[in-house]
Amino acid sequence: MNVWPGSPYPLGARWDGRGTNFAVFSEHAVVVELCLFDAQDREQRVGMTEHTALVWHCELPGIGPGQRYGFRVHGPYDPASGHRFNPAKLLIDPYAKAVEGAVDWDDSVFGYPLGSEDLDRDDRDNAPHVPKSIVVNPFFDWRDDRPPRTPWQRTVIYETHVRGLTMRHPDVDTELRGTYAGLASPPIIDYLTSLGVTAVELQPVHHFVHDHFLVEKGLRNYWGYNTIGFLAPHADYAARGSRGQQVYEFKSMVADLHAAGLEVILDVVYNHTAEGNHLGPTLSFRGVDNLSYYRTIDDDPRFYMDYTGTGNSLNVRHPHVLQLIMDSLRYWVTEMHVDGFRFDLASALARELHDVDRLASFFDIIQQDPIISQTKLIAEPWDVGEGGYQVGNFPVLWTEWNGRYRDELRDYWRGESEGVAALGSRLSGSADLYEASGRRPYASINFVTAHDGFTLRDLVSYNHKHNEANLDSGSSGEDHNRSWNHGAEGPTDDEAINILRARQQRNLLASLLLSQGVPMLLGGDEFGRSQRGNNNTYCQDNELAWYDWAFLDGREPEHVEARALLAFTRHLVWLRREHPVFRRRRFFLGEDGTGNPDLVWLRPDGQRMDDDDWSDGSSSALMAFLNGRSIPTPDVRGRRVFDDSFLLLVNGGHDALTFTLPARELGRRWRAVVDTAHPDKPQPRGAQRPGAQLTLPERSLLLLRREDGAR
């Protein structure tokens, strides 16, 4: 076989129509072999003798798309010094654009004799038992694909799962269910666009591994937070093959979603890999250059720093590891056309030495990168290490999952908050967290549920998690969540509990979609999806976690209820879309003395709130006047037009409460448009005038629109 010197860049395998260039970084290796596999799994090894700036490289003419390959890397096996080289282990290319096959967890996939100390090397060949990297064809006809570039203030995110969304959908072709093609099929796109969301946030699609301990239990890693390939779309989600077809299918999915006006945001896991702790398998990074890729303990590099709870943390301090992350991000934007990223446990990426550093190298590089800095960047602003909770502390380019929004909205609606101050802050955009640093309301990604935890229906239905299906120590308890559904004097019969359970779902959805900031809806919450109390379905690749679409045509009472909740959610999403007052670009100024306040907080008696009202820990209700006249919007002719004004009434107490509509200076006529107690026909019917008294049932929300023509 002809072997040319090739080039050290780009890293990975690059086919140019004549041959393929291979390049892999390893700072401490002494020999690197490229291994090619034919259709019969026969292996041919090629020595990579060229070594430039810590990168080993060669070019093979005639090698093209579909070729399976891997690396064998020679060097010291000395765990006590942080080195775990083992040429008996075939390694996935860290820059592989596609990966074929699964880990079958034969003992040979471990770099040491399984069951013994990791200080001795295991010399059994693992090649028959591990995935192979694939050379891909980079060419794709994007035609007129254009990213939607939806402004943050107009964005509504739908967090979902490629497989779970489509596996049980009756209108998706059977062979496409659970795939990229299925997610982009007309029934799914029609559903998403009719719901009114603007972006899908996909749980991890980087190629991942099913954990050893799960496979031993007969389970699988469903969520995918166990990455082994940062540039490769997960092969199991492709309907048409895994020899590079997954790349084509992913690109086609993005193009179809873009054509429908939907952005694609990827949940990415750059904080750790699937190789786990020092007793984990040798699949890629560990064998390529363990000491470079992973954060080891300074005075004992046999072991890893673990800021993620998964056994290891990537060494983002190393320039080549940082380059891998940045090259991955750019690839997904430039070659795969995705629109943004949600960074799992993002605080782990910010750690320079030990503490989370707001100006860490990772953030500096993102800031100056002309490609990545222009995408949607979402941080999960915490990790499991000391000082890892960093809500409100990320740089100005970033938005954040607002964990305080989730916690404080939940506390309010289940009656565990101390007053309404936290509610007011969260509904109005969390200025206390973001305004001082120059950020906007849309820095806050608002959510009340996410993949990690109960679904909305289960949140208001269970006192305890029911994770028995995970085959671990998951607890169980009563089915009725009393803290959510009634107070000490509340109803105890099943019918009343069901009524309040449904209302609490509507309360949380209405709060979410009427708050300033960017709402993120957990997929399925809009129709009451349940996981039967399992709040951690990471290993449930089955009907427990897959979306049940039977409600679409079903006639059972629960199906009717699901369709009603879906209609209610759609109404809220479209109300938000049509009215800029719910999605402001800037924080409220309040009453600034101009006579045209953009926000007025009111007590239930219709009088303006003062400091004592905000500090009253016994208060559970308030009103908010949102002035649409403070948001001029040019029409198609450039004329200034104004939004409607709204009055929001919120009663989080255990008892019904009477509200008095405020003085006529805020509006002379009001009409109910959202009522969580009466979702089909908001009460009261007809126009309401200043001084009118409206009684809200316990735990309910009412939205009134100003109708007196003075906009």
C-alpha cells in the first residue's frame, strides 16, 4: 500500500476525492499505527511515521468513504504516572466523523485484567469487540438551506429526544421511528410547528456508549450523556446505515427542520467521556494520550478529578483538548448547520485549577470565535464539584438554564414559598441575576421541568420517585402528591385531586409561557406525558420514556384531557408569539415617573404594592399590569404600533381569593383570555371594568387583556 506523508491538519480522517489523510494528536506516544478493516474484519496496520507538532499523520491514496479504521498507540503503560498506552487496544479516532458498531463489553475492552488492579496491562486484542471509526463523504447538497436565526426574545425551546419523540408515533413510518429521518418526517414537523415552538433542543446526538453496568442489567443508556465521539452523530439514530449514512441523514434532518422555521440546538457533553474512572474501558482518549485528555489528580495521576459524577473530567486546560472541543463545535455549525448548543454541566468546563473561573480559557475562546460566538449558547450552570453552582455568573454571550426559576416557581405553586418576592423576580425576567452584568431578560432559560427529573404531570402527581425499573435503589411512595394538590384543609377525594392536578399543570405552563425570558418546554409536558413516577429515565429505552401518542385519536378520558392540555399550551405559545409584551428585549423599568409605566405590581385589592408587601412572607397572591404601550413596534410601512396591555392575577394560596381590578388609569375595560381554573371558557365572561371584583379559586391564574382601545 502506498503511504504518503500527508498533513497534520485537519485532525481526523479527511477524504478529498483522491485519498484520505489521517491525523491524530498524541503528546506522549512513541509509535502510532493506523489500522484498516475490510469487509471480513481483516486488519491491515500502517505505521504513521510522520510526526509534526505532536500530531501523527499520513495519507493513503485510494482510501475513501465507508472505510473502517482505528488507531493503536504505543507508549508506556504506567498508571501511577498517568500513562495508559496499550497497543493491544484498538482506539476510536477522537476526531471520527462517524462510528460503526457497539462495545460488547468483552473483558478485552479494558486496558488491565478485569477484576484486578489497573496497574498491570492486559494484552488481549479488543478489535472484534469495539466500534470502528468511519471515513465519511463530506459533500452534501444543502441547496438553499438558511438558518432561521430566530432572535432570542422570540425563541421557544422544545427539549426532546430523537428516539423517544418518534418511536410510538402512529403516523411516522415504522422504519423511520427513533431516527433522524423520523424526527424530520412531516407528522413530527407539522406537530412542532402547530405547537408554535421555534427550536428543538435534542438530547445528546454525539456518538455514545451503553454503560457496562447497564448492559449487565439488560438496560441501555437512553439519554446519551456518555459521549465517545464529539464529531460523530450517534449511529443508532440513523435509519439508513452506519457507514457514514448517519451523517447524511443528520444533515437532511437539519435542512428539513430549517425549512419549517425550526432551529436545532444540541445538548453537548464536553465535560467527560464514556471511559469513566481509572477502572473504566480503554476505547479512545485514554489510550491515545490519557495524561493529556483527562484531568488527573496532581499528586496522584493514576486517578481522575471528577467534577461530573461520572468518573472523569476532560482536561480543558490542555490546548489540544480545548482545540478538540472548539473543532467539534465549529464542525457542527459549519458542516452540520446546527444553530446552537446547550452545554451539560458547563461549570466543569470553566474550571482552570479548582475553582470555577468566569474568565476561563474556554469562555475567552468562545467569545472571540467568529463562528461559535454567533450561535445560541446555553449553559447548564452547575456541576457536582465544590462551588459549581454558578447561576447568573456566566459571561454576557451566554444564556443559562435558570435553576432558581425552576425551584422558586415550583415552591410558589405548591405553597412552600415565603411571600411573592421570588415569584415577581422570576416572572419579570430575573433581573436580580442578569441585569447588573449587562445581560438581557433572555439570558434566562426558564423551565419548570427538564429531561432530568419528573415530567410535568408526574411532578404534580407523585410524592416520591418510582425508579424501580432502573434496577437500583430507587425509592417508592404514595401516588398522590399532596404538597402539590391540596393543603391541610384541602380536598381528599380522587376527583378533586385530579382537578387540582390538571390545574397545577396549567398553572406551571401559564407561568412559564407568560414569563419574561426564554421558555423551555420539556417535550410531552404539553399533553401530560407521564413516566409513571420515574424521575430518572436515563436507562429506560422503552415505552416508559418514549412519548405515547395514543391521545391523538383516543377516546379514553385521559386522552380527552391530554388534547385539552395541548390546546391550552398551544394557546399560550401563540399568545406569547403574538404579543411582544411577554417577550421583552429589555428589563422592565417599572414606574419611572413618566406616567406610562411598563410594569405595575398590585395587591389583590388593586392598590400598588410597596416594600412591606414584598417582604410579607404570608402573602401568596399578586397582580401585574404589563403595559403593551411601552413597546412600540414598526409595522410593514414603518409606522409605530403598540401591543395590547395585560393584567395578570395570580393566587397561589390554598383558598379562593377576591381580586379588585385597578383604577381606570391602567385600563377601562378588560376581558379574560387565560384562566387555569376554567381553561375552555375563561371566567368571568364579558368585559370587566375598574373596581370589578373577581374571585379566583385556590391555586389559579387569570390573564386579562385590555380592550378599551387605548393601546
